[in-house]
Amino acid sequence: MKDTSITAERGERFTLTVGQNASTREYWYLVDPEPDSSVLVSRGHVYASDSGDEAVAGAGGRLTFTFEAKGKGTTSFTLLHCTFTTCQGNTSTVPPETTGPSATPATGATTPSQAPERITYTVTVN
């Protein structure tokens, strides 16, 4: 299991980077509940393509979320990982309205769609 505990000092900025590929409808979102803003604030996110400045069809990339530790305490935030089979109605900038399975399995399908992955990180600011 991946460690989801983060320790930071007041005023420190840190980043969290995940793989993302729009061509396969794979997206990540910072979702509610948002972190306690007296402890931690989001400073946005930036996407960088694995192909650099050249547009390459099907190329994946990295999405980097930036956070700033504001005050002493502990809080958490959650990232939602949507894939082709897990979310419906989402785009690279708009999260899905619902986070249930994306579709009812077709007749004869072997396995139903799965719910999207949620990863909750706990941040302690000293």
C-alpha cells in the first residue's frame, strides 16, 4: 500500500504528481472535502505532456498538484482518479457529477465497471 502521509513545515510548498492521459480518458481531480484552509491550501495544478511541446496523438503526461502549508495542524485532501470505465461526464477540467460506475455493463459482459479510485492524503504541518 502506498504511503499517503505527508509532513510539511509552515510556508512550505510541495507537489504531488500523477500520470494522466486524455486520449484514454484518464483524469485526476482534487475533490471535496477540501483541506482545512487554515492548515493547507491548493495552489492549482499543471499538466505536462510526455511528448514535450510537440503534440503527439495518444501521448500521456503528468498532472502536478501544488499545495502550500499555511498553519500548524493536520488535515486531509482527496484525489479522484477517473478512467474510461469509472466516470461519466468528465473532461480534463470538469470532474464527473457522479463517481459511480460509468455505465451499465452490456448484456453478456463479464465484469461490471468499477468505481473510481479515491486516494486520501493526510498532511501534518509543524
